[in-house]
Amino acid sequence: MLSTLLAVAGLGLLASVHELGHCLAAAASGIDILEFSLGFGPRVVSYKCGRTEVSLRLIPFWAYAAMQDRSEPCGRGYLEKGVLQRIGVCLGGPIASLLLAALAFTTIFSVIGAPQPTTVIGEIMPGLPAEEAGFRVGDMITAVNGRPVPSWDGVVAAFRDLAGTPVTVTVVRDGSPLDIRVTPVAGEGGRGIVGIRPSLQVRTEGVLLGLRDGFSQTLMVAVTWVRVLAAAVMGKVSVEIIGPVGMGHLISQASRGGAAEVVFTVGVFSAMLGLGNLLPLPMFDGGKLVFLVLEAVRGKPVDPQKENLVHAIGLAVFLALGFIILFKDIQRILT
């Protein structure tokens, strides 16, 4: 039950933050928001907040913001604003999603704590030099060839260029220092490895370091997403697309790994939602941006009927794909 509630809450958060980004950008440009709705389907409850009706609908898997196209008196409608202001409104949602991702990752690093490798050996891999040399789980590596290694990255770097070369590793075992001779072998890419894995320790960082790492993690997710998308377009990899049901299922599964796993999963999905909406496809924010850029270049808007036709076709295709993705999501969950 708890995992289901987390899945619904996670999906609602992803959608509402994205649409709230559009709303805030619109409000900053003086555009009236007619309704901000969490979910779709029949209205469950609503209240008036200034000019905006805020409502909760029956199916809380998505959210939307309805903006005034033209207003009376004039000046507070979306279509009455300049191109740059409308571009800002379109970008508001993706930016909000990316900021939510950064906030999620920052929360992990600064509040919940992230598992980080230590210099204590957590696993000895069978059949590799470390096992033969006599390393034990619990040994704390302090130096390689007499050079201190205060972090696991330092341990990895110390072995990297020493494949085939005997080295002396200093460890602390049962409170006493001990030197062990071992010869790294060539691993992936020719890097020297001895066959050990670190133990992990949950640590938290200060707010500033957490913010730095949170934004760095968001950038890493974005770069990975772009690379995978490019590889999929070129036919190098196959990618399975998941919809809201699939995302909810993965959030539910992540709850088994604890709070950090749930927050991390929400952060990844939020970044993907922001980036995905920037794709130049009809009905997406990126598709709307294409028409706005064309308007800026031409000095006049594209014929509204033609633009609406493109978006209508895109909506039909999107709904058709949505049903296919929904079917596959349910199939994956049941199998």
C-alpha cells in the first residue's frame, strides 16, 4: 500500500512541478492562468486562488495548466505576449523539472546520505591477484608503493598504470599495518586491477557541497540521456519507452531500497521529463518552441490553423502511442 501511495505521489509531484514551472513563467509575464489542475478526469475538489481555479481531479497521474489565450481587457493573454515571453513560458516547465531533479539529488547528498566507497575492502573477487596475495575483507588500504591513498578513487588511480608491475600495498588489519605484495593484471581498457571492491558507507555532505553534487548529477543524467537518445536514433541501441504506469511501478519498486532510492528515481524521471519535453515534437514544449522560433525568424506567426493542425495530428499520434505504451507497461508489470 505504501509503495502504491509513493508511486502516485511521485507521479503527481513530477507532473505538478513541471506545470507549475509553466505557470510561474506565465505569471511573471502577466498571463492569466485559468486553471491549474493536478490529474485529469472528473473534478474532485477545487478552489479559487485569485484569477486561477486550482483543482484536484480523479486520476492523479498528470497535471496541466490552462492559460488565457486572449483577454478582455487586452494584454493578459498568452497570444498577446511577445515571442520571447512565450518562449519563456514554454521553457518554464522543462527548467522546473530539471531543478526538481537537482533538488532531489541535493537532498540525497545533504540530507538522506549517499553510499560512498571507502578504502576498506568489502569484497575479494575470486581468481584475481588480490585473492592469491592474501588480502582480506575488512583490510583498510592506506598506501600503494608508499604513497598515501586517502580515498577509493586514489586506490583505483594507483593501480591504473601498473598492470604487470609488482606493487606493495599497505593495509591496516586488526589495528596493525601490514605490507602485501601484489601484481595487478590488465582489466578493461588495459587498466591495472587486483580484484577488490570497496565497502560502502552512507555519508552526508554540507548544503553547498550537496548543491554542487546535485547539479553535477543532474548534468550527468542529462548527458547520458542525450547520448542514449542519439545512439537510439542511429540504431546503435534499442530503447524501451515507459509511460506513467511504468514510471509509477519503478518508483514503487524503488521504495524497497529506502528513501534514497525513491528520491533518486524521482530525480532521474524529473530530469528525463524536462529533457523529453524539449524534443521538437508536436504537443511537446519543444514542438511549440519550433513554431515560436519560426515566428521570431519570419517576423510574423505561423498560420494558427496550420499550427493547430500539426498539434492535433501530434495529439492523435501521442494518444495512440500512449495506449501502446500503457499496454506494454502493464505487460511488463504482470510478467
